[in-house]
Amino acid sequence: MPIIIDSHEDIAYNMLTFNRDYTFPVAETRRREAGSPIPDLNYGEAMLGWPEYQAGQVAVIFATLFAAPRRHEKDPFFTQAYLTIDQARDAYNRQLNTYKRLFDQHPDKFKFIDDNISLSRVIEAWTTPLQDGAKSPVGLVLLMEGAEGIRAIDELEFWRENGVRLLGPAWAGNQYCGGTWEPGPLTATGKQLLERMDDLGFTLDISHMDEQSVYQAFDQYKGPVIASHANALALLCGDSNRFLSDSVIREMIARQGVIGVVPYNHYLVWEWTYPGDKNAVSLDALVAQIDHICQLAGDALHVGIGSDFDGGFGMQSAPAEIDTVADLQKLAPLLTSRGFTNRDVENIMGSNWLRQLRRSLS
């Protein structure tokens, strides 16, 4: 099986919001949450757990710091939602500390990645034959989704020093730029943010940024650019600014960027909404997203997986073949059947993200 690198999982958010323990198997998390409001609040049951990471060869995850503005998370259950930027900063900091505790308490299961040395150690553990029964640790690279945890530009250094290596300025619109549901350009403060991000060596994640602000960022930002979790607009009937136009995808390709496609039914078939029929959407729709980006690129070097599992949706909102994160391996034979080579499949499943990380991590 190829190694998987998943470019988007809201691990700390879910640990704090739903009291999940991701050292447990998925079945145990589902048992604990059965009969609670959590599955409906999260559009389905949990899909992540350490045994499933092992079974699916999920070696590296871009693990997010994420909180939503209260205007978009009105249910009081979502304790990470914020009203003010001070509350946002506190929420992001709690999640940062949650990751630190995870690394301290379970060093055999999760490893912090913040440079090429720590990345290489994790990859070596997954590519070196192990003794019977031995397991490999999952490496986490920190990605800040939405920059409202950064109250002022000079706070960027704090987050860099604490291991954040990838940063997406927007979730919804905010003081830095337009975002999902709330279009708009980069603000003057947003341009200052990008300038300082560039100076400090961050990777820019354009997921959730409005297209107007994306093009402004392309004009300004000289560092590496990714889309950790975003699908192609051309294959969807909706006109949401959550998706990437072909012109943005082409520019990403020109900049050697990688796009993580999302196996969320509503982002694969626009008309599908929870609680719809899970079996109405298959992994073929995700393969079509992958193939679309590859056709625009002329190769298989600019697309990967950004699952967003357990973030905005759960198992009942994933394609029919997906029960847990381990089932992402089912993509490999589907890609092969579409004419992708073994090397192409390795690139899509993880190697494209690995190359991107090796280029961008100091």
C-alpha cells in the first residue's frame, strides 16, 4: 500500500469540542458517542483513530488549528466558536496546547513535524521494515486554518516559534481577506500578513479564501502555495466561492502547488445534503476530481488528499466506500483502473505532499 499524507484534519478541534481521544479505534469513539447529538452535529460518525491510521498507512497529517466565528457556529455545543479576536486567539492557543499534550503523552503514536529532520524521521519509520507487531508514529504538521487567532501581525512569530508551518488566512471573511460565504479582497492588514508570512517562511493555504483575494495573494506572495482541502468548481453545479476555478488551479500548477481534494459528498455532488443517501455518491466522484486537476496539469504532480474527516462531516457524509480513514486506500485501485501508473498513484496518495513539505520546511 502507498503511504498516505492527509493534508487536512481538525484533530485538536474535535478533541476539545467532542472530547475525542484519537488513540482509540474508531469503533470505540462511535460507541461512546452513540445516542448523543455529536453524529448529527458533525454530519456523521467519527472516521479517525490511531489503529485506522496504521491500517491505512496514514503517515503524515496536516493537523489544524481551527475555530469558527460564532455567527457561523450558533449551536452552543461548538465551544471553539468565538465572538472576538481575543476569544479566537484563546481557542487557537488551547488547540496548540492540546497537540503539545498529545505529543508528550503519546510519543509512540504521534510525532511533531516542524522541519525536514523531523519529517525524515517519521517517513523513515514508515518505510523501514518493522519487527512483528511494531507500529509507526503518525507525524503531525501544524496548519492554522483562518488567521483570526493572529490578533496583530507581530504575533506571527509566536505561532512560527510554536511549530505552525502552514497558514490559511481565511475560513469565513475576516480582518485579513474575503472567505467562504463572505467574498472580498485582501485588506491592507491582509497584505501585511502575507508579507510577514513570506519573510518567516510560511506556506500559504488558499483554501477558503475568496477568489479575488487569492489572485491578489498570487501577485504578492513569493513563497510556497497550497490548497489543503478544496475541490474543482468545474465539476460542481454550485457557484460557491469555496471551490477552485480552473484558472486558479492552473495558477496553482504554475506555482508548483498541490491541491488536496476532499471526499465529502456535498463537495462531490452539489445537490447532496446531509442526511442524504451515503451510497448515492461513490469514490469515482473523487477520482473525477483528481483526474480533472491532472488533466489541467498534464501530469499527476499537483493533487493529493485533504480529507477533512471528522471536521465538517463524518462517515455518513463520505462516499459509499468510506467507513474510516483507512478506506482511503481504496482510491489506489480506482486510480489504476483509470490509467494512472503506480508512480502516479504514489504521488497522489502522498508523495506530492511529501515533496511539497521537503521544499517548504526549513
